[in-house]
Amino acid sequence: MGVYIQVLEGLLLQEQQVISSEKLAEQCEVNPSQIRKDLAYFGEFGVRGVGYYVSDLLKAIKYFLGIDRNWNCILVGVGNLGRALLRHQQLAQKGFQIQMAFDCDPFKIGERVAGHEVICTRRLKEKAQQMQIDIGLISTPPERAQRAANHMMQAGIKGIVNFAPTRINVSQDVIVDYVDFSNHLISMAFRLSHP
Amino acid sequence: MGVYIQVLEGLLLQEQQVISSEKLAEQCEVNPSQIRKDLAYFGEFGVRGVGYYVSDLLKAIKYFLGIDRNWNCILVGVGNLGRALLRHQQLAQKGFQIQMAFDCDPFKIGERVAGHEVICTRRLKEKAQQMQIDIGLISTPPERAQRAANHMMQAGIKGIVNFAPTRINVSQDVIVDYVDFSNHLISMAFRLSHP
DNA sequence: ATATGTGAAAGTTTTCACAGCA
DNA sequence: TGCTGTGAAAACTTTCACATAT
């Protein structure tokens, strides 16, 4: 689904105004019917005999996915991965604004990274509650991920994206998404082994 | 599938020798039948009335997934994300050894990161062919991802994991896997918007 | 003419339910 | 008794094929 956005934004840059499900399917590497089913799901956006208006379609998809607004994010763990996330252009572009960065390393506290002052993790609750934070990103080493999650839960954050390679326990009402690099490499190893 | 490994390795550390599909399902957050089906797929590894022997099961899964061996990897793009990958303990632990790191920035060439000398990307083919490289990791900015992929293809690499937020074109016989952070945040936004 | 939207068919995955074995 | 392995059922997803709209 995210692929659609990526491809459609590419088309917008090329100033292509209309696209057919067939052409779009080609670029997204999926079946044309798939696309028509998906797009029909949130309203009739295509024009028969013509195709889809790229700009309108993008707006509709963004609305449907809930990214027609900004999402306030915070990040815990200003290591290399944390810095990569703080500097990641596309996140901010898509409305995922990392408002604050936390770390428990005294050497990092006070440092500025990509326009953010690094704040002590113990002050997370206090700081995060001043602003309504929607999503927390964990980019700590695995052994500190649970603690980061606990801080986030205490601040009332309901969505956690965990980049640390470990599972975390959260209360029922919190949604966790895991981003695990190893899994991608495992999947690649499997595909290379079973041609 | 990678979840099984993560959880089983956790159990191994806790020196738990046997686990039932029910308990394993709980930790992996899936249905017990799911697990039994999956595990039965590559042989009868469970013992009725008892459960699965953790250590044997792990070996069987690793064999099945093709990670009972080492995979030689290279990385292109020694920015923050590249450094995070080079320092990522679990990748090496799982047999994904990043053998060389490349970058086109003259200021980075020659630098040592996590025990690797950063090499000029133009020398990739020459260097990578000396060692049989299985997998290439791209952690460049998006505008340089395609070039990195081209270098990898010229060196005969058949598996590419692309961390840059852009699609790349590769020849038929090359497998590409995309790791896109934005997609995870989009999925989170969607789940938070549709409770 | 051309390309969408969609019901029906085919395919795939998940879950159930219980026989079978330690 | 307790827990696996598995066929059958249910749920979900993908694809086809064509009526329908511009």
C-alpha cells in the first residue's frame, strides 16, 4: 500500500496527470485487478475509459491511510540508527515529525542532532505530555528497549515503532510495530537458497 | 517466521529446553495451530504429549531458512544508517557478515568503521569479486541507490536489501528486498486512525 | 474505444477439531 | 493425560472476466 504513494509521488514529479491501473500495476509490480480492487475500496476514484487522476488519487489514499495530517513523534536512542531516523527526510515529508530526541547517555544529552536537542530519557514523560505525542520510535540497543517503551507508555503514547531487535511487552491499548533488519536478511537468505 | 528464531533464542538463553506450541504461540503472538502447521512443514520435530525441544527446533528452522551457514555481505553507503548496520551485533551473530563497506565520499574513504576500512565504491567490482559475496546492502541516500545497485550487479551479486527509500531497477535474476521506514510509520498511522 | 468497478472463481492462509502417539 | 500432526472447514486474498461508464 505504501508503494502506491511512492510511485504516485514519482508520477506527480514527472507531471503525469493520469494513470491507468495497468501502468500503475507495472510500476508497483502487482496485478492490475489488485489495484482496482484496492482503490475502489475507498470510493470510486477512477474514470472509466480514462484512468485515475494522480493528484486526486494521492489525496484519497493519504486520507484513507490517515496521513493527510501531521503525526507527532518522539525518538528514544540517539545512536547511529537514531541519527539516521532524525535526519530521514521522507519521514518529515510524509508528516511524521520527530519533535524530540531522548537518550540516557550523559555525553549525548544536550547535543544537537538535526535541529533537536538530545534530552535525558527520564524527562520523557514531563516533556512529551506538553505536546500531544502520537508515536514513539525506539532505536536503543535491545537491552534498553523495554525501558524506553515503559517511559513512552507512562507518557500516554499509544503507538510504538520498535527498531531494536527485541520483543517488548506493552499494555493492551498500545500498538507495537517491529522493524527488524535481521528478518529481511533471513528472508533474503531463504529466497537465495530456494531459487 | 523470523519471530520464531528470536523467541526460541530467548528461551535457549533462559535454559528452557522444551516448549509447547501453545506457549510458543503466546510469545510469538500467533495461533498455536499456525505454529504446528509451520513446524510440521519441514519434518516432525515435536514430541506428542511433550512439546518441542528448543535447541533441536532452532537448528531445524535455521537449516530450513538457509541460515545454518554464513552469508557474505557488503554494504554501500556509510552514513548513519550504514554505520548502524555495520555495528549491528545480531546480523553478524545470525551469520550475515558484512565483509566490506563502500562509499563514494572522499572524506569517508580510508576511515575505519566497526573494523572495516571504507573503500571507494568504484572499486566494488574488483574487491567484491575476490570474495564470493552473496548479499548487498544499500544504505545510500535515495538518489545514489540505483548506482549502488548497478555496481552490485556488475560484481555478480544476486541479492540486494535496499534501505534507501526508493525503488531500484534490477535484472531478472536479482532479488531485491525493500526496507522502508516510512511504510512502518504509515501502517502505524493507519492502525491508530482505525481503532 | 478504452479502462474502471465488481461479482464470481480460483487460490492461499488461518483456524478448528480431533485422531494418534508419548 | 497432554500435546503434536493433520484433514477438513472457514476466512481471507488474488485473479479473471465482463458489464458498465465515459
